[in-house]
Amino acid sequence: MSLFRFLKSSSNRVTINPSGVSFSVKPGQSILEAGLAAGYAMPHSCTVGTCGTCKCKLQQGRIRELSNFAYILNGQELKDGVILTCQAALKSDVTLSVPDFEIKKLTPPEDFDGQIVAIEDLTHDTKRVRIKLDRPIHFDAGQYVQIHHEAIYGARSYSFAMAPKDAGCREIDLFIRHVPGGEFTGMLFDGKLDQGTVKVHGPAGNFWLREGLGPIVCVAGGSGLAPIVSLLEQAAKSSQGRPCVMFFGARTREDLYCLDRINEIEKSWDSPFKFIPVLSNEPEDSDWTGMRGFVNSAIESAASQYLSGETQVYVCGPPPMIDAVSETVGALGVTANNIHADKFLDASHGLSRHN
Ligand code: FES
């Protein structure tokens, strides 16, 4: 067999409808991996077959399941030819239907060597960690990287807590919240990672500010503040002409952080900007005069006038908060394609995302 024929038979192609984008997938590679490596904004979150974000429909061709789809897809979906791109390799050329696929070229992920050069307390359980890389990384505001330490199995994913720079960033900041029982954060909070070396893989994720004319509503919970701050700091550099309401859900006043940076965003935003912290567990007798309760209820009472089919909602934090917020804003008229979520999961969800 000639080398040409061998190469031709060793990789297959994916075509994505309705965009018409097409890329090749190497043997053993998942469709998602190949799409991201080609720089396409494939919908995804966990990458390990547990969240369902990468669901799409197989229209033509044959795939091989890298793990059993039945763990996450229901009987009807399996019957309808729904697949998970993060858990599917190709047996032939295939055509997929991915309605939410946006033709946006992203920086393909790469491997970097990193060293932790600074660690700062933001709250009692959240730290800002600065990592110096062997070369600059380019990313979109709102994306994340995976961090791997040689002493710990698997990688942990953390969002960039900073806006990107045109020349790329040689140093990156992450907000890392302590996860009780979490191996990586346990070492970090015990001081065992000071000046430590790590492997960094990225950028990844499809959480970025979409173009539009309508209002922007951002909702952050806990360390979910990182991608929201990144996205808004980047957006504040250019003219938006769009009103923005930002909610920050926390337990108590002591859990609020980064308020100076949010203040700077507010000052440079070129349209009305409202920042609304919401505390769910602040002692009754404290002198807190701001909003109390859960952030989805706060949205209902403080932002319903901003919500319409034109509004884009960006929500980032723990899954229950994301589900509650998505349901609330959906009921108030925001269309599903305008709700963008970045779920922060931990080991209890069978993942190593943000723990
Ligand atoms: Fe594929 Fe989560 S199931 S990205």
C-alpha cells in the first residue's frame, strides 16, 4: 500500500451541519479533541462523558463509543442517534448536526510548563494563584486551562481570572477554591505547592462574550467569579453600548472578593452597569443592607426589566446555581441559545473540573 493510501485510510473526516465546517480526526482521537485541536469552538464542558454539553446528532457515518453513551443519554436520545463528541471516535467519515456550533476560530490548546510564582488569599477558602509559563498563552476571555501536578492523578480545570493580552500572557492568574477532601487544593492550601512546577494544558472552553446588542446579565457564584471578571474586563476595554447587570452570589460578606476590580469594570463600562452582590447565609443581625437569599430570586426582583429575548446571560458557578438561574431567566423570556453557562464541578461529580 502506498504511503498516500495508508494516510488516507488512517484518518476520517467530520462535517458539521448546518455550518458546513469540516476537519479530520485521527484514529483513537475523539471528535471533540480533533475539533478543538483544529481550533473550532465545539460545545463541551467536562470532556469525560458526564455533563452532556457535547451532545449532537449523528446524521451519517459510523462512530465508535470510547465510553458507554448510555451513562448520560436516555433511551430516546440513543434511538435518535444522539452521540457525545467527547466520547466518540470515527469508524468512517461522518456528518453531524450541531445546531449551537458557532464558527469561531479559537486558539488550539497546547502543553506548557508552568511554575507557581505567587499565591494570595482572597477569602478564607479561595486563593489567587499566579503561574509563570514557559511561553505566552493566547486565549479568549472566559476560557480555562487544565493543571496537572506530578504527584496527583488527573488534571484540574480552572478559568483564567484575567483578561487576555494581544501578545499573549506569560503569567496567568487563577482563582482556586478549597475543596474539602480535594487532593490538589489540599496540597495548595497546606502550602505544599509554593513555587511548585505544574503542567498546563489549554486554552479550553466555549464561555466567551457573544456579539449582540441586547443587555448582558452576568451571574457568578464562588470561584465562578474568575471567568466573569475575565470576560467583563476584556469587554470593558472596547465600546459595548450595552447595559450590564452583574450578580455575585456568596454565602456571607466575608466570601465576597475582587470588589476593587469589579469597581474598575463599572467605572470603565460605557453604558449603565449595576453590580449586585447577593448573600445567602449572612447572619441576620449583621449590618448588611444588600440583597439576601439565592441569586436566582435576586435576578427575578432586581433584573427582570433587563431580561428579554435579546438579553445574553452568562452564568458560572456550581451546577445547582446554574440550573436555578437558567430556569429563572428562561421563564422570564431569555432564549436558551442566549444562556451561556460554565459549570464548576468537583470530584463528587466524577470529574476533576475546578477542584
Ligand atoms: Fe462531552 Fe461533557 S459529556 S463534554
